[in-house]
Amino acid sequence: SRSINLAVIPGDGIGQEVVAEGLKVLSAVLPQDVKLETKDYDFGATRYHATGETLTDADLDALKQHDAILLGAIGDPSVPSGVLERGFLLKLRFAFDHHVNLRPSKLLPGVATPLAGEPQIDFVVVREGTEGPYTGNGGTIRKGTEHEVATEVSVNTAFGVERVVRDAFARAQARPRKKLALIHKNNVLTFAGHLWTDVFNKVAAEFPDVTTEYMHVDAATIYLVTQPERFDVIVTDNLFGDIITDLAAAVSGGIGVAASGNINPSGEFPSMFEPVHGSAPDIAGQGKADPTATVLSVALLLRHLGYEAEAARIDEAVSVDLAERTGKPARSTSEIGDALAVRVAG
Amino acid sequence: SRSINLAVIPGDGIGQEVVAEGLKVLSAVLPQDVKLETKDYDFGATRYHATGETLTDADLDALKQHDAILLGAIGDPSVPSGVLERGFLLKLRFAFDHHVNLRPSKLLPGVATPLAGEPQIDFVVVREGTEGPYTGNGGTIRKGTEHEVATEVSVNTAFGVERVVRDAFARAQARPRKKLALIHKNNVLTFAGHLWTDVFNKVAAEFPDVTTEYMHVDAATIYLVTQPERFDVIVTDNLFGDIITDLAAAVSGGIGVAASGNINPSGEFPSMFEPVHGSAPDIAGQGKADPTATVLSVALLLRHLGYEAEAARIDEAVSVDLAERTGKPARSTSEIGDALAVRVAG
Ligand SMILES: CC(C)[C@H](C(=O)O)[C@@H](O)C(=O)O
Ligand SMILES: CC(C)[C@H](C(=O)O)[C@@H](O)C(=O)O
């Protein structure tokens, strides 16, 4: 019989609330014969304040035992900027080699967008997750003096670029439009840019049915607001991916519905799924957070584990739920979760 | 008697056409007693193909003699990506220490925006121009092999950050709303991010009447499309500035109206003014390019040289011209230039 052994990291702020709804929908959608086991982990600001720890080797060993990880949100204003990001979120992505950071953007019917007209938005960004300016390479000299110099080193390897580019080509090939855009800034960041461009062109030769284009990241932000329908699959580096996926989320319904997967395609380590939004401490504990992004992250998780039909049922339930929101009073976090759980079970 | 000794770099593609209109409006707006001298320089793709040169020491010596530089556009598909960008545009910015890259975004009445509703957009981005990931530091090893490693080093100095932050505070203080936002990614790029944040907070103490906020660059792209009215002055690093100013241009009327100044505030070297758009080779030579961004760059140039009244006349003329466009047939590049020249003279 089948089973899913899930690590659950509710985290900070609204994390707890949205993860509860994600799990509710997950339980509802899974067939009877699939045994779901979950284990909660207390990472985040509270543990950091209590113990000074963000993510230990023992934690990593424990997480490794799971099939996948569901995360709510990590981050709190009481913790200095960077401590939990570098000490937990990025440490985990690097430790588990989550090199494919998958971020779909789809503007669903009835969902509000800040863009005028009725843009057709349905693309997915494949963001590299373990290299680029995110490696933490760099440093500071003469800190706090007028002679301080601080550097950040973007590290890009043929190995790292090729595997994510290849993953993106495969995803593009599997979609009806079969289009892939490389986004970089190869006219300025010429060392990294040429590596990305050369690898992209080399791999392209193996996917002759995929239509490709190259775009500078600055130009890409223009197209994301003026012609978002132009995009099908995008592959890009870690930092550019961070920036354009927030913009992509904004134009396709907001971060309330933006899901993401931090994927290790080889399966050597468990992949992690999380809403793109943060911990939103201003609305935490009030039942106001929209759990939709977490529920959609559960769909990505199921798809990753091979439960395609269940993932599709969640996507469909969310789509119907969003379409029916217009004109109705706002619901609480758990009311939305309940409604989605009923729909996916039905 | 007063005089302006201007270096003119028409450059590639539509550069020639838009610069001609910029000069037309400049001549029309200047009072009789101001002697305008211009000298054309042939930088760009044509010269590169003919001589292999992009910008020589002799060129820099010649440009140095001018009061300011007006540039159309540099770049052509016939030249490999990066050659003219690094070899001309960035070389000039670095050689003349253009550390204040000024990019105003104002949505003028009657101008189309991709955003829904009627957003109020009126802010200016102060982008650092001589540091960050733009320094060209970095390199490649094992090029072309499966073991290639390419690095890009973002270099940030207290000296470089403080002068641009100080400039931005002064600009914010001079505006009615007196708001300044620092945009960075200090939770991930912790070395550079902490330097920027520390310097920003230190300088803030000297400008107690300026309201400040900090925002991660990814979140900033969301606000730029959902709450652009939130921004007054933004200060940010070279790469983040490149990205968000293209997005800012897109939401506030498009790159057809986005002007920029590459400013050396000390006056040690001439400052350079240019439209944000590129050379647009697809429409070059057809009289289709909108010269408005170049004309607005001329206004920035005049303001920089102390001709505030004339700069304001150009801004006003552009504002009226844009408001009257709706429903009228498209005009050619020179028709728009003629109309603006008449207005500023009148
Ligand atoms: C919180 C931060 C480390 C993270 C990132 O920059 O990757 C976030 O912005 C994201 O996009 O997942
Ligand atoms: C052409 C390129 C070098 C330049 C930059 O990245 O600064 C351009 O995008 C700009 O914004 O002026």
C-alpha cells in the first residue's frame, strides 16, 4: 500500500494557519489506500529565540527521512534580516540541492489582476536554486568604517546551469505551446551571461521542437506587464528568478495564490513546497490569511510525488473557488480550507 | 554671455532620429543669449565594425571638454552582446564617474499604462551607476567545458554607497512628499545589503524630515504594479536599479517616454543624458520612433546645467502633447519634434 511521509514546517506568522488548511485539503484529496504520515518541525523565529538554532545537522538528518516537505512561512521582524533566510531557508535549499525552483503563474478566471484588459497568463518559471548570487560567497572588509568594501559573488557552473536548463526544456516540451525563454543580463554580466547563453543554446539543439528566445531581465519586467501572454516557460538564475516571480505573482492574481516547489529532481533529498508569500506578521493569528497558495503548493507536492490526478483535483477546486469569490463576503482562512476540502473530496 | 558646449552621440538604430528632435527642441527652448555649440561623435556599431574601437582614451579626452553629453541609443544585433554595452556605455559611465543614474517615472494625463484603474505615478529612482554587479569583476575558468565556472562580483564601497544615498536623501527632501525607499535584497545578499542598510540608516539621521522605508527588490516589483503611488524617491544599487526602472517605465507610460541622466554631481566630468529605450533596429530609419524620451532627457540635461525654467517648459510641452494624442493619428518622429519645438518656443 502507498504512503506519504511528510515533514511539516508551519513556521512563523500566518504559516501555522495556512499549513493547517493545506493539510486539511491534502487529507481530503488522498485516496483511502494512501497512508499519510506527518511530522511537525518547529523551525523559525520562536526556536531561534529559544535556542539560537536555525537548522542543525541533526535537523537535516531528520528531514531527510521524509518523502517531501510542506512549509508555511519563515521570517519575523524580531529576527535580524538574513538570519532565518540564510540560516534556514537557503541553508535547506542548498543542503537538499533544491536546484529546480518551480513557480507557476496562471491567472485564473474571476481573479483580479493589477493589469488592465484581460491578459491571458499561464506560464511557469524555472528558477535555479543553488547558485548565482545566492551562494553566500563574498564578504566585508573594514566593516563600519568609511573604507568598508562589501562583495557578493555570483557563482555559476556549467554543471549547475545545464541541469536546470535541461529541466526547463523538458517542461517546455511537455506543454502545448513548447516555448522557452532564457532570462539573464548577458550584455552586462558577461561571464555568467555567456555561460548561461552557451549552455542554453547547446541544450536547445536537443529539443528542436521547443521554440526559444533570449531576453534581458530588465526587458522581461516590461513584457511581464505589457505582454504576459508571451511567456510559456522561463528559465533563469536564482536572483533574477526571485525578482521576476514576485512580479509574475503580482500580475497573475497576487501572492495569495502563488505556489512554489523547491525541487530535487533526482529524489536524493526530499523536495520542499511552500507558498511564495511570507509570514505576514501583521495579519497573523487572525484567520485572515488566504490559504490558497499553500493549497496549490500541496498540488505541486502531489504532482511531484506522482499523484497527478489528485493534484489536478486540487487545481480544479481552487479554480472554481476563486471564480465564485466575486461579490461574496470574505471568508476566514479555515472557511476557505473547508470549502476546498469539500470540493476535492466530492 | 552663457553657452552650452554639447557632445552629441546619436549612436545606432533610432538614435539618429530621436537625437535630431531632441536638438531641435533644445534649440527652440534656449534663450537667444545662450550660445549652443554641438559636436557629433560617431560611436556605436558602425564605428566598431569599421575600426574595432568602442571608446578610446582620445575619445574620452575629447568628450571631457564638453558641458554635457546627449546620447540617442547604442546597440545593434550585428555586434555580439556585451561588446558595446561594456565597451562603450558602461565604460563611459565608469570613466566619467556617473554614479547618480537618475530615472524619473511620472504617469502623465492621457498616457496609457498597462495597469488597471487610474494609478498616480510620480517618483524618481536614483540608481547607483558605478558599482555593484556592473563592475565587470569576475571571470571564467574552464570555458566551454562541462567544468566551466563563471563568477560575477558585486563590489560595494561605503564611499560609493554613501554618496549616492546622500544624493537621494537630498532629492527626497526637496520634494513635497519627502519620502525615500531603499530597495535591496539584504536578507540574502547580506554583505552588500548590510552595507547599504547601515549607510542608509546613518545618513537618514541627517535628514530627519525625510520619511524612509526599506523594501526587498522582489517585494518592490509587486508594489510597483499594485501601489505605485506609494513611491516618491527610490535609491538602489546598479542592477536592481536597472531592473526596476524598466518596470517603472513600463507602468508609467512605456519606454517611449522614459528619460535618464547619468550624472556626475561634482561636475568633474560631463554628465550624460539618454532615453531609457534602446536602438530599436526593427523600426530604425522609418520615422516611427517617438522622440519624447529624448526630449525629456534634454530637459534633465538643462535642469542639470541650471536651466530650470527651460527644463520646466519642455516638461510642460511634453505633458500637453501627450494629453492631446488620444484619438489622433500617429505622427512621425519629426512631426512630434516639430510640435514640441513650437510649444517650447511659444
Ligand atoms: C526569503 C528569501 C530568502 C526568498 C528568496 O529570496 O529566495 C524568497 O524571497 C523567495 O522567493 O522564496
Ligand atoms: C544597455 C545596458 C548596459 C544598460 C544597463 O544595464 O544599464 C541599459 O539597460 C540601461 O538601463 O541603461
